[in-house]
Amino acid sequence: MSSWVKYHFEHLRRWREYALSIAKATRDLIPESKIYVIGGVAEERTTIYSDIDILIIIPDKIEKKNQYVKILTKAIDEYNLPIDAPVELHILHEKEAENYLKHRRKTIEIKP
């Protein structure tokens, strides 16, 4: 196994830690948000191509613009998220999330 593959899988093994960093940063910025791990990590089907999909549900009244960068920056700067952590944020409003969650096999809620 190549060193890159080992390195990437080590990141994937730390998904709970990374999700918690994202959850803490998100709650600091948007206290009424909900955070879930979704996708391959939640469904226990990770591969070398996997990332850590994190669904962030925010109130409809809050603008989504720039939240991705704000959350990641805070998680990196204040909660020790590695800058190369393979996380992918999916930010949805509450109304959008209702339908989105219906089609998910498994979600794991992250509470900071």
C-alpha cells in the first residue's frame, strides 16, 4: 500500500474528530444548526476515493453565502481541523434538508 493511501485512510479513520471540529465551529457561528455525517463514512463503505461528507442544516433565515469558508476557517483555526482533512460540507436550509434526508440511507448526528 502506498504511503499516500495509508495517509488518506488515516484521515478517514479520524472522521469523528474532524466532524466534531466542524460541528463546534458551525455551532459557534450558527447556534441553531444541525450537523450530520452522511455518505460513505456514515454507511461504512469508505474507499480510497472517499471523503467525509458533512451535512450542515441551517435556519432558512440565514444566508448560505460564504458559510462554507467561514466554517472551515474556524474549524482549522480554532478546533485543529487539519488543513488537508478530506471533508466536504453540504450546507442546506431546513426546508431543503427535509427532502434531502429522506433519500439518505444512514446519517450520524454530531453534537458538540
